[in-house]
Amino acid sequence: MPDRTRGPNGPFPRPRYGARPTMKDVAARAGVGLKTVSRVVNGEPGVTAETEHRVREAITALGFRRNDSARVLRKGRTASIGLVLEDLADPFYAPLSRAVEEVARDHGALLLNGSSAEDPARERELVLALCARRVDGLVVVPAGGDHRYLEPETAAGLATVFVDRPGGLIAADAVLSDNFGGARDGVAHLVAHGHRRIGFLGDQPRIHTATERLRGYRAAMAAAGLPVDASWVSLGPTAPDRVRAETERMLTGPSPVTALFTGNNRVTATAVRVLARHPRPVALVGFDDLELADLLTPAVTVVAQDASRLGRTAAELLFRRLDGDAGPPRHEELPTRLIARGSGELPPADGTSG
Amino acid sequence: MPDRTRGPNGPFPRPRYGARPTMKDVAARAGVGLKTVSRVVNGEPGVTAETEHRVREAITALGFRRNDSARVLRKGRTASIGLVLEDLADPFYAPLSRAVEEVARDHGALLLNGSSAEDPARERELVLALCARRVDGLVVVPAGGDHRYLEPETAAGLATVFVDRPGGLIAADAVLSDNFGGARDGVAHLVAHGHRRIGFLGDQPRIHTATERLRGYRAAMAAAGLPVDASWVSLGPTAPDRVRAETERMLTGPSPVTALFTGNNRVTATAVRVLARHPRPVALVGFDDLELADLLTPAVTVVAQDASRLGRTAAELLFRRLDGDAGPPRHEELPTRLIARGSGELPPADGTSG
DNA sequence: TAGAGGCTGGACAACGTTGTCAACAGTGGG
DNA sequence: CCCACTGTTGACAACGTTGTCCAGCCTCTA
């Protein structure tokens, strides 16, 4: 039987990287000491050009690449940060994540990320896995409402910034959009165009942004002296089936609405599809911008958040913390912007508005 | 002057995680040996319930969390993979990246990722940084055309799968869409609806998918016996300004087209905006699906790729490699799907088609 | 020519974990 | 009563890097 490559570690094939040359190998080949190789690799002073040249030659000859795991172990800093959000593929979160990545890059850090799928247990599992990797800091779009599990980590020095939603039961930095004000302005826009019966279709009530936007809706209605029928408000999963059913219910029920405010990009996309098939025009304002929203008929009026800026702001705050800023937890709120394109300006179509 | 916490490492503040309890601390507190703690943490057998209980208590009391950097150093595997693509925020790549993440998760691995911004130097820099972290494998959407720099890495055991585009000058796995066939079918669709003057607006010629799709366009034109005027083909950056100018040029030049085939999602989005303002109807088929494409007037006909499946297939292939599959480099090609929605069925509007 | 001081280079320990191996206690059989 | 055996436990080295510290050499000055 041929000699399987079984090292001192038992019957398993030696680790994939077992064959990798180390600084020791480079040192041996260049005929210098270990530390001299380290100096060259890290650009430290105190090496003659001649020695450096020999070392560099050995490095390329052997294909040496420094093992950052060992470096991290020794130095205590990993130069990497973690990002946990709901869904990397969501058109709202994708630019946020790209922005975090850019800032990380500017600080020489790599980005580890994962999607929680809006599941608190999965969020926790991901976050703790990232902690085990000893990321220097975390940017988190929280799915759960209790982040006390982070306390030992933050006590040990982990920096955490929550983004899009605040963390729960923990004092921590947060960067949020003005969800309340944005929704209020969006609904006020509908009111200003004569609507009195306005529906609110939002995400699950345990999500902070959903309840804040609902609050904005109620505030706008109250400010206009308009009653809110219980059948006009619907919070729940954003699965297309549910949103479709709820939209149709609001349009055709005993107390039909003449306008809709939709609580996020996914809800808006589904609602637009329902409205496109509906016999009478229904006004619509949605939270979050959509690609091509300007090309629909009517073009969709939205309350736009700057996802990229959310991510950038959060990441910059995180790196300020990593650079030693130890002030009290900071909450930043970014403005939203109403982009009127037409769908919010349709007049009520049922004659009940007077 | 107060005594700055300067450890044995010099004037720098001790690493953030310096305060972290280690297995040694846990062992001391539980009154057991180091290795016993390791056994408990890793669920290895050979520990009595009573001992395990004491260890677990110490772990929670101290807030211990295993340091995976040290573990990695010892074990040689990092249980993490890297993903390098053009832009995490692009609606085409976001689902791809999410799919890779899901597969990684199923295999207990974390995902490190970065955007190359279509810059070969940046791609290389990112890839090598990931190699230094000793990711177990890499999924790469290549920006550059020369990946010989990966040779020392693959020789040392790094598994690499290219996705969306093949790697250059290196024998490696690749998972691609049928770009040629998809474009050919899309253009044939336009031909079938009477078009003879069809423009092709694509990405930069150094990008493999761009030239493959152009090849498909030419094949469809040739198959229909149609000449291709040089002014009908434009490859270049997908910046909206350029695409807008090129679209207008093709529509109004001396030899105007009656239909357009657009080479990717960004180009399509810009072209649709130009066509919406154009006086006469122009047929359009685009490569890549767009959210809400079905709601535009006319609804946009597309050649859809399954980005999610591309990512999943690539990641699964990567993990098969990590599990020991050492066969020759594999090239998988995934089918595309023509989704006819109307914009491709507009008849030629200039009377020159006869 | 001796001594000081600067520059270069290397030996060694430490980071926190896991694999190896040996020691130990307890059990049952001869 | 001893021995073999099983099951539990811990001491120790090693993973690859970096920080500390010291040794040797060279140059310059008195």
C-alpha cells in the first residue's frame, strides 16, 4: 500500500495548506534569520538592500505568502469587520453592504458578511461566529430584539454599530433613517392630493422600521384630522401572496381605500403589480426607491432612503470607535427624501373624498 | 502622567481582545486541565458529566468564546471562503453572492467578500488578501484576464472556481451562462418580428460575457442573412452617459436601427429610459432580467440568467473540490431563458424592413 | 588604538488552540 | 491480591508569526 501522506496529525490528509512555505523556509533559503524575513515582509527598517534582495528572491521562488492567521493570533487585531444583515440580495441592502465594504477597504480591512434572513437565532449564530473569528468590529442590521448576548463581546472590546434598526436591550451606536418623518411626509403627500381613505401596508410589527413608519402614517392622518379604519392597516410578512391579498382586500372591502402607502421596497413592488391590474386608479407612495420606478405608468412616488449613506455612515462610525473614540453610544438619523413622480398625485377616484 | 496600559508589546494600547479569557483561564477557574476545556468546547467524548458541567459554568461566568484564529493556525482549515466579484451592489451580482453565502452556510463556512470594481489590479489585491487569510477556497468573477498569479496558491491547495466569466491563462473550474446562445436567441426573436436593422449595445470588449454576447448577436444576424453595419455595434463602459449617447446615435444616425439588443442589466436600464422619450417605437431585448420589467410599457423582453443558480453551482463545485474531488478542471454552462414580454415584438417602425 | 555608538541580524518567547501521549483511578477477572 | 483493561484527565509540543533583546560588526572620534 502506498504511503498515504499522513502527517503527525493522524489519519487525515494533511491540511490543504500544509505544503505552504513559511518564513522559516524563506529564511533557510535566503540564508538569513527568521526575523529578517519578517522585517522584509512587513517593510520594517534595518535590513540592507542586499539582504532584502536575497529575501525577496527566496519569497518569489517559494511562492511564499504570509499567513495572516498566525499574524492575527500574535497581533490581536484581525483587520476585518463583520456585516450581518437581512438579505445580501435585497436591492435595499446590497448598496448598503457595498458602502460598508468601501469604507472597510479604505481602512485596510476585509469584510465578512452573512444574511440573517430576518431570523433572530440565525443572526445570533452569525454574529457569534464572527466574534469567534475576532473581527475588530461589527455592523449589524438586527433581526432580533435582544442583543444582550453581545455584552461579553463588547466588554472584551468588540465595537458594534447597528444600522437601519436599533439594537435591543443594549447601549450601542445606531445609524437609522428618519422612518417616522419619511412616512409622515409620504402620507401627507397623499392627503395633500385629496385622499382621506389611505391604506398602510407594512412589514412585520417586530421590525422597528415597520412600526416607526406606521407611526408616521398615523401622525400624518391625525395631523389632517382623518380617522384610520382598522381595516386600512396591515402589518406582516412581505411575501408577495400576503401583500397581494391584503392590497386587494383594502381596495375592494366594505371601506375601500383610494390610496396606499407601502412600507418598503418589496411591498411596493407587489402592490404596484396589483394596482396595474385594478380597474380604477389608486394613488401610491412607497417607502424605498425602486430601479425603473420613474418609468412606470404612473411613475411611482417614493420616500427614498440613501442606503449607501447609511452603510457608509455606520462603517465610518465603527472605525472611529476602533480608532479609540470611547464616547457614549451615538444615534445618528439620516433624512429621507420624497421623490414625487406622479403615482402620489392621482386624485381620489371614488367620489367619497368630499 | 497616568500609567498608560502598555503591555510587553510596546507603546501601543494592548490589542482590543487582550482582555479576553482563554481556555487557560477557563481551565483555572474550573480547576481542570487545558485540554479538558478544549474537549468540552469541541464536544469531544471522554469527559464526565460532572466535569463538563464545571467547565461550562466557568465558560459562561467568564464569557469565554473560542478564538478561531488560533484554531485555524493549528488546524490548517479556516472554514471560510472568499468571493470576489465586480460590484456587490449590482442587482445581478447580489443574488449570486447570496447564493454563494447560502451554500457556504450549509457547509459551515463563513463568507469573505469584496468588489473588484472591474479593476484587475484591485481584483488581484483582494484575492491575495483573501489568500493570506487562508480562505479554503475562492469564487471569483474575474475582472482581469491573467490569473497566473494564482498558481502558487492553487499549487498550495487553494480551490478556485470562476463564475460568470472564465479565468485567464490558468486551468480552473468555471461556471458560466450560455451567453452566446442567449444573445443569439434574443436577437433571433427580434429578427422573427421583422427587424433587419438591429443594434448591439454591450459592455467593454475585454469582458468575456460582452464578446460572447456580441458573438451571439453576429451569429443570429448571419443565420438570418442580415448584414451588420459597423455603426450598429457599440462596446464600452456601461456608464449611463455613454450608453445614452450611443443609443441616440444608433436611433438617429444615417443608418438608424429599428431594434436594440442590450448587453446587460445596466445597459438595458439606460436604453429603456432613452426609448421612453423617443418619438417612434423601438423594439428592445435585453440580457439580464430587471425588477419591474414586466410593468413597463411596453414590458421589457429579456434573456434572463439565473444569477442565484450560477452562484449556487459555483459554490457547490467549490465545496466538492474542498471535499477532495481532484478531477480535471470543469466548465459548466447554465442555460438562459428568453422571457418575451412585448418590447421584442414591436414591429419595425420605419418601413425599411422590406 | 581603544571605546562609543549606530546599524544589522538572529535567538527566543509568546499569542490560543489542538494532537499526541502518558498517567491515573476504578473495575473486573484470574 | 495482582494484573489487564477501560475511561478520564492533563502535560507538552506545535501551528506561523511578531516583539524583545542581545550580539556582532563597522565607523568615527579622541
